[in-house]
Amino acid sequence: MRFTISTIITFVSLGFLALAHPGDDHDGSDMLTPSELAARELAADHRAELVRNCGPQIAAFEADRRAKRNAMMKRATATDTAAAPKYSTIQNTTCVTAPEVTEGPYYINNEFYRTDLRETQPGVKLVLDIGVMDTRTCTPLPAALVELWACNATGAYGGFTTSSRLSDKFTWLRGGSETNANGVVELTTVYPGFYTGRTIHIHTMIHTGWTKSANGTIVSKSGSLRHIGQLFFKETLNDQVVALSPYTSTNQRRTLNTQDGIYAQQNSRGFNGVVATELLGSTVSGGIL
């Protein structure tokens, strides 16, 4: 069974707070000092306030994109018109990610600039419509690079498929592209599987002022890193996906959202790292928004 999941996410950039770019060897295990922890919490509180101030703009942004995606997924005729926006106010399900969540040990610099990250990886096709908004102005942010990486259906990361660190050159399920004039980018990947100790998730970074190499790769150290985050999915959707092949071909022990410490961190202080999805038709095969 194969089906496409199409969803909409909003990342809210924190007023262009400059963040240090992660080093090549950062593994996410660093202990924060009391002052660093206090600064992080202050930034999170400030960001939550900014997000609330941009509530009407985020709601309009989401509703417009949902309507456009709905219209695109339907079989259009010459007399079809775009569906009216479903939401007129911001929803609790809007995915607004918290700042400075660890990028984990599997980030690799200088991956490909592209919109389709799948290569030949099997699994459920996942289409992510991602919007980026600047909370200083409550307007969409164009030309922001949205970078994603995740494990495959059986819990392995490209570049880390054996015990030796960086022992292969696989590039699947990694890369990114820039937002358009409306602050939106569409990226296609594979719904991730799971591995022992972590729930199902996708990593993301957002960069501004970035550059691209002549060979088509992102220059990771260029520009400014504006956001590090992780995306999660509802367990009811996870259950449906992991019941399919090739997700069943793993010996990894599954960790649920409620058992994952980073999930708790990403969904604290009023933020929501869970991607909101809904059926566009009467069944899953009709697409999920």
C-alpha cells in the first residue's frame, strides 16, 4: 500500500536572533550552563509572545495555503473554483516549532540543494508544504533555506549506515531548498521510520543569507542559522505507516512520542512540534493535508 501525505507547517523565525552554527562534531549531548539555560528559556518565552502577536497573520497564512493545496489535490475542471479557507483564526494544531532544539548527531554539512530528497529510498511519500514567517514583521520570509534530514523506513540515516561514523557517502533523505516570494517551499521526502531511543521525527534547520556551491550543494557555514528544530507526527498516523512494508523490516525498538524527551521539549511553552494532517478526500488514498 502506498499513499501520499501532504501537510503544511509554519516555522516562525525569532526576530532574526543570531544563533551559532552547530559544529561538525556536535552530538546534542552538551550540558547547558545555568546562564545558557536561562538565556534559552528567555528566548523561548519571547518567541512565544511574538508568535501570539502574529496570530492573525499566521492563521491567514495557513488558511490560504490550505485552500490552495486542497484545490491542487482535487481533480480540477474548467468550472472549478478554489475552496474557501477552512480556518479564519489560528488553530491549536498549527505547527509552530520551538527554538534551539538539538540537531542531533546525524547532521552532515553541505548537502544537496533540491526539493526531492528521496533518491531511491522506499516508503510512504511525504510532501511537506513549509512556510517560514518573520515574527518581527509578521510577514512571510522569502529566500530562507529550509533544510531537512531524517532516517529511512528502517531507522538508518544516509551517511551513517554502518557503525563507523561517516563511513559512507549516501545522501538520501537529506537536503533542502529556499522559500519563494510567499515564504513557502515544498519538499518531498519519505515518511521516516524509527530507531531505538527516539520517536518518529524529522530534523530541520532554517538559514538566511546562505550560498550554494557550483556543484549544487548547500554551503552550510554560509549565512546565518535562524532555527534548529524537529517535527513530529500523531501516533495514530505513525501507527498506520509503520504497519506497512518496508517499515516492518526492522529490529529497532519503537519509542513513542510520550517517551521521547526531545518531543516533550519541542512541545513546551505553548509551542507545537506536531505536524497537523487531515484527509483531503474520503480515504487516506485521497491524500492527507
